[in-house]
Amino acid sequence: MTKGDFDVLRIQAIDEKEGILYFDASPDNPTQSYLYRVPLKGGAAERVTPADQAGSHSYSISADAQWAVDAHSSFGRPPVTTLVHLPDHKIVKTIAENVALKKKLEALRLGPTEFFRVKIDDKTALDGWCMKPPGFDPAKKYPVLFYVYGEPAGQTVLDRWDDKRFLWHSMLAQQGYLVMSVDNRGTPAPRGREWRRIVYRQIGILAPADQAAAVRTLLKDRTYMDPGRVAIWGWSGGGSMTLNAIFRYPDLYRTAMAVAPVPNQRHYDTIYQERYMGLPTDNVVGYRNGSPINFARDLKGNLLIVHGTGDDNCHYHGVEALIDELVIQNKPFSMLAYPNRTHAIKEGRNTTRHLYESMTRYLREHTTAVTARVSWRWSSIGSGTANGRSSGHYVREVLIFDLFTLHK
């Protein structure tokens, strides 16, 4: 039905009476998402989301395709949730504006953020973003923290609100860090079938190679990045990617913080791993080369491993096997285990604060940045319901930082 060189992200609804199909797409920018419609008989696609609402939109459309709940956010801008009429997108009611959170964010001294593309070869350019410290000076050298996921289940380079991660990254930027993220090939970005398909049978192989190539190019092009203070962190698949980064590219990454990783792909669930890697018996080399545990012997830098002992997704025994291998190889590392916490590592009093403060301390110990005075406090914001149901677009518990002027 659609024409043009772009991906349909998802089908949202069908208006059988009017003969219209609604779908999400972003033809011009793979970091964003908008609502479009097209006649069922075929024809030109029409953008429904207003042109002045840049960023990412998440829609829930009624069965008759006459109404929609739209959650609109962008990088550093919390969601505004509205009820809109279709197809004119007229706002009928504002459900949540996150006013209190926005006021708190406005009081913070934040540095600039940029979205960019970085070429890793003559044919391939990867999307990324960079959060810079306030008062950024390109003549100086800054430590860098890369945030990574890199697997087919998700993107990190998105023009949308990122909740606690954004707040933590903002605090680190205020302390003098460059915080960056890059989406490698194989992530579910709307950049074409081949972009996503290329990772088949190469989980844990292609992505860290793409990430390392991007880091090398960025270090070459951006002289304010300090090559001696490059760190990386990630959670779940991003934790695995973090291990692969520091094990397989030890001269590039100096510090790594891997949260809830899968050190051995043979220990993960079949529905995910075999979907992208094939059977272990048919892809022996791929499973071996994609599993970071097999490269633990090459560790040179600083490694922090974090895991919940009750992880119901990336099981704890995988990290135990990695610890055994690091011990065998006589490699120093740090380990933080949270008793009986799940994959989210959020259960129990003060767990989330303890986790993020621990990672902050580890990062500062091993990649010293500009000294900053930071005060932490917790705030509950926007705890509410919509139509008697809990709304995922409300920000319930948000980490707030009281950030002060950086000391030179």
C-alpha cells in the first residue's frame, strides 16, 4: 500500500469504514516516530502527527480509529500525554503534562546534546548522540562514557525521554564527562531490512566491532575526547556488549560496567538466542565468538560486574561461570551482587540509588573527570491513573539531582 524508501515501524489501526490504515513511521529520521495514514487501496502516505511536534510519539488508537492517546516526548523532555481526535489530531484533553518534573529539570544546569552520524566505512554510518558538560570547551580533553545496548531487541539512540538514565547521564555530564551512545547495525532502527538482518548468526560479533569502529572514528574526529579515559556501560544485552567491548578491544576501552549480562550465549533462552543465532549445533563458531566469556583472558582494563542473584532473565549462574573464568585467568575485577534481585535490580529498599551511586563512584575512581559537588535526593512525581488504570506515561519515581556549578 505504501510507496517510498522507508520502513513501517508498526501498524496501529484500520478504519474499515473510511478505508484507511494507520501506521507508525519516520522516513527522515530513524531516531524518531510519527503517525501516518494511507488508503487501504494504496496511495500516498500522509503524516497525521503535526509537523511542529518533533521527537517520538507512542499511540494507542481506539477500535473505531476515531480517537488516540498520544504520548509525546523528546530527548531531555518528559512525555506529554493527550487524547486526540483522528485524523485531524486535534487535542481533546491533556491527560498528563509532568509539570512538576519539567520545573525540576528547568532548574538544572545542563550542557548541550547533539545527535550525529559517524561513518565506520565507506558505506556505513551509525546514528549516535552526545551529552556534553555545561561550559563545554572543545580545546579541553574530556573522559567519555559510552552507553550501549546493541542487540536486535532495542535502540539506545532515540529522540525520546529516557527517564532515570537521562538524569544519571546528565549528572555525569555535569561532573565533566562526555556521555555518548551509538546504535550499531542489527538494532531495530527503521533503516531498512538489510540493516536489521545483517546481525543474523552474528550476535556479539558484529555489534562490538561496529561500536569499536565508531569509537575509533569519533576519537579521531573529536580531539576533545580523551583516548586514555574511554569507559562503557550497559544493561542486559548491553551488559554483554560491555563485556565484549573491554575483552575484545582492551586497548580502546579502559573501564567497563556490565550490569546483568549474558557472558555465554548458550546459557540464554532459546526463543531469543536461536531466533537470531540459529541452533548451537549449526552455528558453533558464532556462539563461541559471540560469547564474551571466551575472551575474558584478554581483559586489561577496569571491570565492574553487577548482577541480581535472583535474575529471572539473564540467570546468575552465567556470571558465576564468568567469575570462575576470570579467576582462572588471574584477572582482577570488581563484583557487586544484589541478593534476590531480579533482572531489573530494583527490589528492596534503596536498591536503585545504591546501584547508581556505586557505578558513579567506580567511574570516578577509574576515569577522573572535573570535580563537581553533587547532592542526591529522591522525589515521587506524577503518581496517578488515567481512566482508573495505571498509565505507563506517568513518571512515578524519578531520581532528581541537585547539581551545582562545576569547580575548575
